[in-house]
Amino acid sequence: MKEFFESIPHVKYEGTSTANPMAFRYYNPDEEICGKKMRDHLRFAMAYWHTLCAGGSDMFGVNTSDKSFGSSDPMTSAKNKAHAAFEFMDKLSIDYFCFHDRDVAPEGKTLEESNRNLDEVTDLIKDLMAEYNKKCLWGTANCFNNPRYMHGAGTSPNADVFAFAAAQIKKAIETTVKLGGNGYVYWGGREGYETLLNTNMALELDNMGYLLKITSEYGRKIGFTGDYYIEPKPKEPTKHQYDFDASTVCGFLAKYGLDKDFKLNIEANHATLAGHTFAHELNVARVNNAFGSIDANVGDMLLGWDTDQFPTNVYDSTLCMLEVLRAGGFTNGGLNFDAKARRGSFTYEDLAYSHISGMDSFALGLRIADKVIRDGRLDEFVANRYASYNSGIGKRIADGVATIEELEEYALKMGDVTTNTSGRQEYLENILNSIMFG
């Protein structure tokens, strides 16, 4: 097969002193940090949809990058993309990939034709996985692009659309199992509403819960042993997304009895669109035993939509990796680059530069997070801040045994709260800076 990325070499780790733009400065895949190789901590994954499919189009302009990979025939192009995908992953030491069903194979005129296309291309992908020793991090179904999904998929007011979506998701789960995927993501691209004037929210939420239930149960029946994920997103394309943020999704999963079998796939850009920080959403997932996987990207804080930029903010990557390490690391999830080079960065070299920048940012974040934990001062401060819950009335509160009468009696004897301690936010921020740059 021809080489698609001729100008991209096999990218190696060369350390911080290198001036080579096609080299890693911080990501050394087989270097051990915290008892594991960096590649096993980070579990980087290529996003099929952005890397192989996105051509730089936006609402104001057409593609700036050619992603046909040498053919105008949809099936030939899809097969060429598969070869290009594994060449790219091999050259950048990326061990995993993620996909939507319609990323890897073109949609046909009927569901039967679409399924046949998917089978044919994924037969090739499975062979390439063995040849290049690459793995599938997770799969998902694109239930948002086609006009049939204009009002949603699982939340559509049209029962025929619900049935079609269920069948498409069934096939996507089967394909994920075929490729040995570690996870399956439910991304509710249009699962929301524009106005309550035409919306039965209760029915839509019930239907969504039912769709998740029957498709996830089917996956277990056919041998899927990985994680199911929901990816929170607050807005765009619909104004009110039902999976607004991590807290909303955790409540939804609990309501429909899905919390034991579902985790969260947290995206940085979605966190900020919801008015949260990336670390906040990861922390919410972690403390609710729902931490699963991560879409590694960043948004533009001056824009109100999902820009899906490659992550280069080392503060964000450090705080992210602190949450990952405190969660015990990834189990089936990883860091998927749901990110695209900017519209004006249209060359194949730009694809490599963008992935290198993202991989180095998270590798550096991992290195710093490890230092923060070994340093111990931040964890010690937090432990001391809540020390009042280790004994006396505080321990009874923490253990859930203090009665309201007991607390009233305690408060009456106390008279008033006369002491408190500083949160010392600025002091702690300075500690973090000293660890990062000292």
C-alpha cells in the first residue's frame, strides 16, 4: 500500500533540548512514572473523525484540507483512510483509536447497505490492527448527522427514528466487539430540545433511558466486557442538551438504574461550555465512581461553541492527570484526541504537529502530577483542612450517626463558631507553580 504521510517521520522522544519539531520533548512512551510506562498511563487514542475525516469546513466555508486519501469513490476512500490511520498511529506511537460507525465506512441508502459497508471496511481494520499492534479504545454510532436525526435519536418524537437509532447502535456495538473495543460511548449529539413549546421532556428522557438500557443489555449479551460511557455536553447543536454536565448525567443514570453499568467520558471543551473547569468535571466523575475516559481537547474561551482544539495548556493537563492518578488511573478508558487542527492548518504535517503538541502536554502534565503527589504538600493541606471530621462531633457527622438533636445540643453549648482557618488558595497556587517551574 502507498505511504500517505510521506513527509511525516517516525516521531521519537528527543527530550527538552531538541529543536526538532517532529520529536517528543516530554512523551517517552516506555519510560516508567509511578510504576507504569507512560504509554499505559496515558493510553493515547487517535480520533478517526477529526484526523481522517474533518476537512476544515465551518459554517462560513468549505473544506481547506483534502481528506479523500486519493479516491472519490466512498468505499475506496474509506479503505485508504484505514491504511492512512494505521500509518499515522504507527509514526506517532499512538496505541489506540476511536471511531463513529460513519467515520470508517460510508452510509448507504438503507441500513442493510450501511451495515454491509461497515463490515467490509472493519474487516480490513481488524487486519491492520493485528499488523500494527494497535487497539480500539472505544466505538460509537453517529446518530446526529443524517437528517432523520434532526429532532434527536433516542429522544426523537418519531418512533420510527427511535427504532432506526436502536438498530444502528446495535450494529455499532457489534462492530466495537468485533474490533475488541475497550469501551462504547453514547454521545447524544442531538439529544436535547430547542423550545418547551413543542417538547414532552418526560417522554424524551424516559425513551433515552430505555434506549440505553436495551442496547447496553444487548452488548453484554453478545460478550462486550468493556465500559459504557455517556459524554456530557451542555449545548450545541441543541440549546438544551439533556446530558448537560457530569452531575446531570450521574443523576440521569441513577434515575434509570444505569449507574452500575455506565461511566462518563469527560471532554475538556464540554466542561468549559457548561461553565465548569475540566478538573471539576473529572472530579465529579471520580467522586461518583463514574470516572471512565477522556476527550483530550480544549475550547476557545472567547467563543461559545465546541472548537475542539488540541490541548496545550499544561495547567489543565496537570490538574487532569492529578484526577486520573487519584482515580487509580485508567481501566478501559484513555486520552482520546477529539481535536482538530485549525482551519488554516491544513497540511498533513499540521496533523502531526498538533498531535505531538497534545501528547507532549499531557506527558508533561503526568510528570508534574506525579511530582505534586510525591511532594505531598497539597494533599497534606487538604487533609488538615478537614481534620475536624476525624474526631468528636465531626467524626459522628462523617460517620452519619449524629442526630439533629445531638447537633442542636452541641451548637447550643458552643454558643457560636469562634474559630476558622484560611483556605490559603493563593499559597497553594504558589506551591503548584513552584513544583511546575521550580
